[in-house]
Amino acid sequence: MNEHSNKLTLTKLLKEGEECYYLGQYEKGISLLSQVIKIDPSYAEAYYWRGKCFDWKEEYDLALVDFFTAVEFNPSYADAYCDLGSLLMQYNDYDSAIENLSSAIRLESTNTCFLSSRASAFAVLGRFEDALADYNKAIDLDPDDPINYQNRGKMRFNQQEYLIAVNDFTTAIKIVESSSKDEKEKSYLYADRAEAYEEAEQFQQAIADYILILSIDPKNVNSLTRIGLIYQTLEDYQTALSIFTQALSLEEDSAFLLRLRGNTYVELDEEILAFSDFNTAIAIEPSSPLYYDRAEAFYIFENYANALDDLDSALELPVTKKLLGYIEEARNTCLKEMGIN
């Protein structure tokens, strides 16, 4: 095979391998790209695209080797540095990730994807000013891309700057509502903003966003649950009860929802209904938090012996350090009420 035909063969195989990646035909893509590498072991693009196929197959170690090899053979391969950096974040090696993403940015300083990826790594390391600088630059370069507003909003949320986060989520929502028909993308943004509103104790705005999600997906149990929890916080237990019951109509075997409704019945002084929910929940999924909640209900209704039994049952199951403290305190209180020292 002469040099010209050899080059044509490699180009054809590389293109086919790349197309397989986009079609989700990763095994076939790996096979084609491996043929390219066998013919030309220094072909950086073949390593890069094979690495992307391995990445999507969650064969991360193989992907990592391919991305490293791609930049070794082509030190000017910006996309390979970016994918290498992004993959290193999955290994929690954020310093190395930033190093490789910075290499990508030096080669393509106006690439907003590179900037956003490095910002994410900076944020994980608590380097918020560096992260903010990257997000701001990405937004200046492409003010119509909602993802950078969303990611900056998430960083602000993690910094407990909830209303600043709301502003970013709102900007992202406006962009998506005006330019996209992707209802799922809208739902994710509404959920982000709703959570920020909740943390800022702007509960009616949070409820409004969860209702927007339900207008897209009427069976979204998480949104119903969040609304119910807000009404619990507001001590509107009748409304919370209605919401949890609606959620349970969609997931009738949810121990978590039964627990929430059981606690709501306790607040409404509905003893029989409360224990019915707790008993069903424990039968479905026995756990220390469920036994603890039922013990609290027994205590409230002055059945201290049963409360003590449930607290002991909770201790026989995996329990967090925080809950362990609550259980021990509750046991001492029950023993005191029973006149036992």
C-alpha cells in the first residue's frame, strides 16, 4: 500500500470511527479506531476518539490512557486536554484536571466549554474566585448559553448565596424558555431555582416552580414531595397531607412517603392513621429513622413502652452518628417517663 492510499484508508477509518461515537456504536468505533492505531501508532486523533468511546462505555482507565497518549503525540490537541481534564475530575484528581484544562484554554482561550469545565474543578477545590472568573468569562463570550448561568448558580447555591443563585437560574430559564422546546431542560432549571428559593425561605416562589415542573410532568413525585415538605414547614398540615396522599397514589410502596404522611397524621392528632402508615412503611423497608419516627409517635401518644421498644429496634439497624444521639436522648426521656432510672 503506497503512502497516499494508506493515508486515505486511515482518514476513512477515522471518520467512520468518529461517526460510530456519535451514533452510540462504541464497540464498533473502538474496533475501527484500533485499526487506525495498528497502522499508525502515533495517530493522536485515533487515540482521542477511541478514548471518547471508552469513556462512554465507562471503561475509564482505558479512556484515560488514550487521552494521555493523544496529547503526548499532539501537544496542541486542545479537545484532548479538555476531555483528559474532565475525566481526571471523575478520579477526584482536581489539581491535574485543572492543569490539563488550563492547557486546553491556553490553546483555545475563547472556548466556553473549556472555561466552564475548569470553573467546575476550581469550585470543587473551594477556589471560588477562580471559578467565578472562568464562569464570568464564559458568559461574556456567549451570553446566550444557559449552562454557564446554571453552573454559576449552582456554585452560588453551594456558597449559600441563594438569592444570587436564583438570579442566575432565572436568567438561564429565560434563555431556555425563549429558545428551546426541551421540556426536560426546563424542569431541571425550575428544580434548581425551587431549591434555592426553599433555602432562602421564599416558599411560595419555590412552590410555584415545583408546580411548573408538574405542568410538564404531572407524575413528578419529587416535586410533589417537596411541596408537601414546604407545607409541613409552614405548619399547614392538611395541605401537606393532601399532597403526600397524591404522591402516594403514584408510588404507593414508598416507605419514605408513608413516613412523611405518618408524621403529618401525628401533627393532626390522627393516631390510628399515623400508626397505619408507620407500620406499612416499616414492613416495606425497616430502617432506624422509621423506627425512631414511630417511637416519637408512641411517645407523643404516651405509649412509652412501645416507644422504647422502637428505639431499641432502631439501634439494631445501621444508624448515623447524629441519629444515634437523638435515639439515646429519647431512650433516657422514655425511661424517665416510665420511672426507670
